Amino acid sequence: MIIESKSVDDTRRVGAELAAQVRSGDVFALEGDLGAGKTEFVRGFVNALGGSIPVRSPSFTILNIYQTEKIPVYHFDFYRMYDADELYEIGFYEYVAGDGICLIEWGTMFPDVLPSHTKIIRIVDKGTYLRSIEIERL
């Protein structure tokens, strides 16, 4: 499925629409260049679930946890990671096997660690706020 986004609000709306369909244990790997809209997508997703704190990129913290009204959301960013072994240090495998939702920016950097039910969300910057958002299975 490919969705066209013409604004930041559209990208957030797509995230919100996906959030309305999630179940405990879902895992999403977000792909796209820097500035493509991955974190904006997550903002819409978390806000739709009733998250009350601002969503920020976890580029430096590697993991942000959002306790929403419906389900916990674990927002990872693999961009600054060098080796999949680092995932043990941050408890990645416990989160992925847990009862929350995992959203992983740059998630396909380590494809072998992703569960088989992971969905890939590719956001392609087409210029001047236009984005192509594709959702597919791993």
C-alpha cells in the first residue's frame, strides 16, 4: 500500500490511521532519509493513542518510551548504532517480545533482529513537502 502525503499534517494523519489498527506486540521499522518524516509519522501515531508527552527523535537516546492511554509505545532509533550486539544493552529484545508497540527508525539496519511479523514503513521525500509512504511486510 502506498499513500501520498502532501504535508507534515498528512504524514501525522497516516501515522494516526495506522495507530488505530495496532495490536499489542506489533513492530514497525521506519525507513527514509534524514528529514523524510519518520518522527512526524511517530508523532501522529503516538498522539492518536493518547500520548501526553511530546514525541522527540531518539537519535541520541536510542529509545524513547511513551505511555499512552491505550498501550505503551517504544520508539527506537538505530541510526547511531554500530553493531546489533548493542541491542542487548538497551533491552531491545525484551521490548520487542513485550506487550507494547515498537516503532524503529532506521530499523532495517539490522534486519536479522526484527521479528518476522515486522511491517516496513518507507517514507520517501519527493520534495516540497510531498512524501510517498509505503507500508509492507518484512
